Amino acid sequence: MAEELSNELVALLTQRTFAHLATCMDDGSPQVSPVWVDVDGGRILVNSAKGRLKDRNMRTDPRVALSVINPENPYQGVMIRGRVVEITEDGADDHIDKMASKYLGKDRYPFRGSGEVRVKYYIEADRIARIG
């Protein structure tokens, strides 16, 4: 059953906070990527490009974990275990532009590759542990 995101956690995830996203490789070993993070409708939202390793991993195995540290106090953070409950390309281009504004102060995502297809991943938290 999904755990509700507290107001404090939503506030942390909506500021310019970086997360480390762990996905599962085919052999079960972990793969970790730093990601920009957002919240939408009580779910955690990340954005990537179709075909990247984390994209392939989340399509194969929806189990993920996120580690987020408070940028104002590195001794406070949150560890989240959950699962990807929705994968969509709908609105993903607009969303990555929104994230570029949040993280880079730019109106458009400047690192888009030729032919790149953006994807949004909605994550429901199964377990949330706070530190600090």
C-alpha cells in the first residue's frame, strides 16, 4: 500500500533538491543515477529519455529507491522505497522544460538530444524513512 507523502517531504521535493534514483538491473544488481525530482498528485515524478539505462530498468522492474538530502542541512534526508506505477511520454517535454527552469533557471531544457523522446515516471512510495 502506498505511503502518503507528508507536507514536509513534498516541500523538500519541490525545491531545488537532487535525488539519487536506484533501479534494478536484469541481474538484480542496483544502478543509481542522480535525478531531478518533482511531485504530482501525491506521487514522486522523475523524467528521463527513452532508451537510457534507468528507463529500461524501470520498464523491466518497477521497484525503485530514492535518496534525497536536504540541501540546507546534509544531515537531514529521506530514503524512499517504492515502485513506478505509470510511465508516459504525454507532457514529458513540457515537464523537462519545467525542471530546467527549476534546476537551471532556463526556459527550455538545453541538453535535449536529436530525436530524444522524453518520458515521465510516476513513483508511489511504499516506505519512507527520514534521517536527521
